Amino acid sequence: MLSIYDAQQYVKHFEQEMGDNAYVKLSEDGKSILSYKTGENLGSIERFTQILRKHLHCDFELIWSCHASLDEIYRCRQCGTVIFGGDDEERYDPNERCPTCCHDPSVCHNEYWTAEDIQNDPDKAKTIQMYEELAKREKEAEIRRQKRGGLYDHERWIGHIKTKKRLFTFKHLCFGWGVKGMKKDRFLRVSCSIKDEDGLSYSMGRDRGFSFDIPLNFYAFYIRYIHPYSKKCPPEIRKYHFWQKATEA
């Protein structure tokens, strides 16, 4: 993979190495490629970067990424090979190239599926379609969040009250809002965080602040105060009343 910064450094290094024999150079703002002799604008650095990516077989498009797990799935624009990489130390490779276009599997240490693999295997094709649909939904959700001034789909409104040492936050949350057929978990979350010693930020933790939820519909009350104590709840997360614990003991 090649970034615009890499392309800029490549042009600078070429100019330093060639001296007066160089035929291109970088503009002062770093946004254009210029003729070394005449100063004519030969094109944008973005276009030059794209040419280098195709030449080096590292012209990828991102299919899906996950910030929490650092997973990244990207596809070669030239041949359609899909690579399952990541942004962590084990999977990230700044010099990774398409093994299919290079005809060399050693240039990619991550798992990959060629376009032919995907075409001939319905399960692989469905997997790629699933990630593409997931990325589409995440993009749509981000657009809605920006329109709402930073509120996610489950956040209806957020309010704050600041005192000298504390920050009280009130959130009206509703998981399932706008999803047809899904039960709505609607509640008010009240939290209090304590100002840190630096006086610039607030934090919560042991003996520092509190947080609790107030159900605003029956379903929210049920999943918090009825279901955890019922036999329908899985044993590994089930809660017990004091008399139930005494009976089992």
C-alpha cells in the first residue's frame, strides 16, 4: 500500500539523487508534480500516487474495517483479489502488494481470495457481500449521526450539567429505534463523573462517580429487573434473589 506521503518522499528523493538531471520535482505545497526545467504543472500528487499504486500492484479499495478489532478487508482494483488484513502489528504491511497481479504469493503474508476463488465458491461470495452490506450500513449510520450533530442511532438526546467538581450526564437512549419489528429498549442513563486533578477532564471509576439506568418502557424494565432472575436467562449470566441462593446452598 502506498500513501500520498510516500509518493511525495519518492519525488523528493528522486530530485535529490538526480540533481540538475531530474525531470520532475514537487511543488512547494506538495500537491502537484512539476517539470524540473520549465516548472509546468504535470498533474496532482494524488494522480501520481494512483499511477504508482497501479505500477507497484498495490491499488486497493477498502471493503470493510473494524476499529475495535483492527480488522481490514481490501480488494485489488486491478484483478479483484480480496485480502484479509488488519491494522495491528502482525497483519499490517506498508509494502503489501497484490499476490495475484505480482504472480508472487510471498508479497502478501495475509489470507487472500482471488476473484476466481470468490466466483467459484458461493460461500466466499456471500461473505464478501455481507461485509459490503455491513460497510454500507455503517456509512449510512455515520451520515445520520453527522446530521444529528454527533448522536448515534440509539441516542435520542444528551444533556449535561457541570458543577465545580462533577459532570452529570443525562442520555435518552433507545436501542432498536427505527428498526422495524425490533423491540425498543428505551431508558434514561444518568451518570456522574469526577473532575481529574488536572482540572481539564472528567473520569469515572472505582469510588469516582456513578451511573444507573431508568427504564422508560416495560421492555426496558423487563430485561433489567425480570429477565435476569428468570429461568429463561442463561445460567452463566443469571442473577439470583437472596432466597434462591440460600435454597441452592
